[in-house]
Amino acid sequence: MYFQWRIAEQTNPVAVCIPASSGSYISNGVMQNASREIVWLYRPTRYWKYYAAEAALLAVAEFGGMDNVRRGVVTFIVAALWPAGWFVTPQWLKAEAEALEGNVILDGLG
């Protein structure tokens, strides 16, 4: 939900880079690193198209009747929102969350 809100409030295009594969191979006796990325440019002007596609996929998941399709659709939506939301979340907010990560105290679990 948080990432969907961040994506919806975005006003400028954002490049979303997803590491596709990284592997090593030997070429001419030298170890080489191969890293590939899937790069997608999120344009906020197309937000409603993305939103409509997501709503249609969720409708298929709800009324499709097949459990495997439902799980696949929901997994796809979460997998698509996560990288896009990560790249539109400001760096200062990521740093603040990381700093608080070790300082979380759960009341009543003492």
C-alpha cells in the first residue's frame, strides 16, 4: 500500500532498474562478470492506465476461480509494485527507516 501511494504521488518520470541476472563466465582465460538489468521508465502521466490494468488483474484474481491463477496474479502485482515503489521512495526516508530498524521496541513482549 505504501509503495502504491508513493507511485501515485510521483510527478516526474523515474527509471526503474531491476537486476535480471548476474553471473560469471570465463572469456579467453579471464574471469568476467556479466550483470544485466531490466530498465523501465515509469511515467506518471500513464498512472491511470497502470491502475486500470491492476484493477483488471485483481478482478481476474477474484472472480477467475482458479487458485493458481489467483496466486500468480497477486504475486505479479506485488512483484511489479515493489521495484517501482522502491525507486520512487526518497533516499532520506530509506535512510531514516534503516536507522530506526535497530531501535524498534515492541511493547508487551518483554
